[in-house]
Amino acid sequence: MPDIPHSPFSIIKGRYLAIIWIFPFSYFLSFLGIFETLLQKWPMYWLQIFYSYYFHILFIITIFILAFYSKLDWKIFFKSRVTSKELIPGLKLTLFLFLFSTTTAYIIFYPLSYIFPGFVEIWYIQAYETIFSDGQSYPIIANTLSFLSIVLIAPVFEEIAFRGILLHRWAQKWNVTKAIIFSSVLFGIVHPEPISAIVFGAGMCVLYLKTHSLLVPILCHTLNNFFVWLVEVGYRVAHGPNYQYALEDFQNEWYLGVICMMLTIVWICIYLRNPLDLKKYSLPAV
């Protein structure tokens, strides 16, 4: 699909966005030794918070520079008013994606936890830590920053970036189907569990195509991350501030993966009764 003359998305190049977000800036502070300095003076959880907000800043700066350079009108992403009739299916899809994410996590990481336990511990178990403790209490500032990062900041700017800018750009360059695939794959790459993140990204694309407003994907993304945050809160409340979710806990809770898998299969069978026809969905006119 040829670029549309005078479209702001004709100026934006998706590959440059991918390079900016993934390499080399994501490792720039490590090269300067800043992370190592922080670890000598601050608890480990501050490093995770610092790194999260570093990524947020990169996202925000990149998005606003591109918007200014391309003269992007933000109203493109919010052209339609959201009704409860559109919101309820989005919430149902979010619940399904949450169950699907848990299912794929166990399918992928449960067998790997016995073969490569160290990899699963670092890549999956530690990556999902959202509630921080000093062993005796829960630091208010650190946990507030973590909550804001996971539940509010990340959903807003990730939806603008992936379902907004990249989806429009690649749909204009190729077509909507390829744009959904490539933007969702890139979204999955920057998350610890890529398979479920790719499917989640595709689901958020469909919601945007259906509603012509990023408000629905943003809300659904926020709720999904809030569910994840609540799960860890539940573990912390049940076991206390000294509790640290470990590889053994993940392995012993294999039955949760089985339950989510059964619910996911049933839900998929229900969805297949009315297969999705992407031809009925479209991006807002630019």
C-alpha cells in the first residue's frame, strides 16, 4: 500500500522506532556504569524502578519528537466516543487475554524451569516482581512508583506507540493485517513472556480498529496490568513482607496453569462460533 501524501505517518519510519526503543539506548546507562553505582548504594528494587522509568522517558521523548516532527494530530487516535456497548466486549477480551497469558507462561516456562532453572528465574520470575519489600515493610515511595509505572504510565504510552503510531504507519506502508502482526511482534519482543504479549498486542489492535479510539485499549491494558499487580499483592498479604516468589513456587502451582488452560480452551471454542472478520474493522481515516 503506497504512502498517503501529506499523511503524518508517511514521515515516521517504524524501523527507526524499533532501533531507538530496543538498541542501543536501552543499554546506554549500563555502559556508563550508572546501574552498578546504584547497586552499591541502593536496594535492588530501586534499580528496577530506575530502569523502568528510564524506558518510560525514552518512550515519551520519542513519541513527542515524532509527533512534533510529523505534525501529528493526537485527535486521530481518539476520533470516536466510547460507549458501554463497545467497552464490555473489550473487558471480556482483557479477561480472556489474562487467562491466555497465564496459560502460555506455564506451557513455556514450566518445562524450562527444570531444564534451565537459572534462565527462568531471571527472565520470568524476577521480571514480574511488582511489589517491593525491605524484609520488614513495604517502602511506600518505591511501591507507589512501581504501581504508577506498571498500571498507568506503561499502558498509556505503549498503546500510543504500538497501537497508535506503529499500527497506522505499517498499515499505510503495507496493510492492516501485516501492521497488526509486526506491531504485535515488536510489542512481544520487549516483554518477558513474548507469546502472550504478541497475542495481547493483537487483541488491543482489534479493539482500536473496532472503536477508533485508543481509550479502550488503554483501559483494557491498564486493567490487565492491574490484575497482575493484584496477584502479587495477594501473595504478599498472604505470606508477609519477607516472602519472595521463587522458582519452586511457580513449579508447585502447576495446577493454576491447568485451570487457566481449560478456561482458555473453552473461551476459544466460544469465540470460534463467530470468527473474527478483520475486513469489517478499519483504522480511523487520516
